[in-house]
Amino acid sequence: ADCAFLCGETETLQHLFFQCPFSSMVWREVLLMCNIVRPLLSWADEVLWMSTHARGSAFHHIVRRLAFASTVYHLWIERNRRCFKNVFLPYQEIIRLVKQDVSGKL
């Protein structure tokens, strides 16, 4: 039940994606790439924020949706990689993968 990102906390959905220092570093960089300057929110509030601030077909809305989905995906993959393969990528690599996904989809 310990966090796979080795921070010493108990793994919960909220912790894994937004409270853990590892995932927080990833999110801060991704938000900055999307020109979003604000503190991280809870899981429910992040989803609500994205659903209201990433609605529509404007370019920056598309980028936000792609970045959100890719970040959640890559944090989950990294968690599983650490749990099941004992392989650890640095947070900078997760950010690079998110950038690669977003640019590839655009």
C-alpha cells in the first residue's frame, strides 16, 4: 500500500496522481507547458477544472485535454513499471513522454 514513487506515504488515487512529490513535479511542468499557473487541485477538482477550461476546439483547449490524459496515463504506467518491473524512470522522462504524446497527437 506504500506509494510506488517511494515518498513513504500510503498510495491512494489522490496521492498517486496529485499529492506525491514525484507526480506533483510532473504536473507542475505539464501545467506550465499548457500556460496554466495555479496550484494543483484534488482529483475531482482537476477533472472539473479541465472539463470547464478545456472545452471546445480551440488549440489550447485541445492541448490541455491531451496533456491531462497523457499525464494521467504516463503516471499510471510509471507506477506499474516500478511495481511490476522494478524499473524507475526520472520525472523528467515522464514529462518528455507527455510532450512526445501531445506533439504526436497534434
